[in-house]
Amino acid sequence: MDSNGKDPMKLINDFFVSRPKNTLLGSIDDYFKQSFAPKGFQVMTEETDAAFVVKAELPGIEKEDIKLEILGEDLIITVKSAKNEKKNGKQSIPIPSSAVKRNLKANYRNGVLKITIPKKASTKIEID
């Protein structure tokens, strides 16, 4: 209790309970109430000696519902399906500078989208 007979912890609690929701603290509360579960689809990347490989698991998606594009330094995978809306989404994958943005190959089989991005040939320098 403070000198005027009020419990400081109750005052603090009352302040936070009664504060307007359009404040910064309200925005933060709302942000953390949302779900952080992954939405749409997952993308895995791996690197081989010759290429970068991107794989996305898209079971139940038709090939026609998948759109691939390169935008700047990113590969964009967009899925828009009326049949399987839970898988709808967009993923942006940065393309490494050692990749060749031409001659990409993509195939879609058994619900797995596989994109192969070839690497630039490196020049080895022999040391005498």
C-alpha cells in the first residue's frame, strides 16, 4: 500500500486492463494473439555441386494452379487453388549470386514441385 492507501499493483493492473486498444501496447497484444503456424506450403532448398534445388510439397494441387517467376533476385512460387485453399500462398526464395537465372528447370510429379537452378561454372586457378 502506498501513503494514500491504494495498492500500487492493483493500480498497474487496472491501467493495463482498461487501456485503449488502439495504443501501441494494444497493437503488440493483437500481434502476438495471431497464429504463427506456417501457412500455405513449405519450401526446402539444397545445394549440389552443379545446381541449387528448390522443392515444395504441394499434394492435391494441380500443375495449372502453380505459377513460377523470377522477380529481381528472388524466385517466386505462387499457388492459387480453388480445390485446396489451405495450400494457397506465395513463397519468395532468394537466388544466390552464383546461380544462372536462365535455363531453370521445373517439374511437378506426385505432389512435389522441383526447381533446379544451375550454378555458374567456376574458374579454378592453378597455383605454381
